[in-house]
Amino acid sequence: MKDEKIYKNKDAKVIIKIINSKCISAATCAVIAPETFDLDEDGIAFCKEGTWDEATKVIDGAKSCPTSAIIVEDLAGNQLYPEK
């Protein structure tokens, strides 16, 4: 997908994909996992550089997205959320 951004963080042991066209600026991801997610100047979610929240918090942040704009995978590419 061309409007999908991919972020990797070895410390959190996850890969996060954000589908920009689905993001509606709800910011629930940033409230639940503030060390991982934030909104850019256009109100689109992105992943911060540096240390992220632990994987369970990242997944909880993804689950909170009302439009399912966030996909979480393990480092091997297995989808953790949403479940397939």
C-alpha cells in the first residue's frame, strides 16, 4: 500500500504499519502508548523515534484505533493485530 508507513523497533520487538488514509486523528493510540505514537502536523498518526512502549501497550494502542489504521507484526512479519 502506498499510503502505508512502516516502522520497526527491535527493542519493542514489533513492526508497526500505519495506513495514513484510514487515520482520523482520534489520537487514542497516542494516549495509550505515548512513547510509541504521536500525531503529525496534519493529524496523522506516526511512530516516534527512540524507545517505544512495551509490545503489549503498542498492541493496546493499535486496538484503540476506531478505524483499524494500525497493524502490528512481530519481527518475523507475523501479524499480531488485528488477528488474521
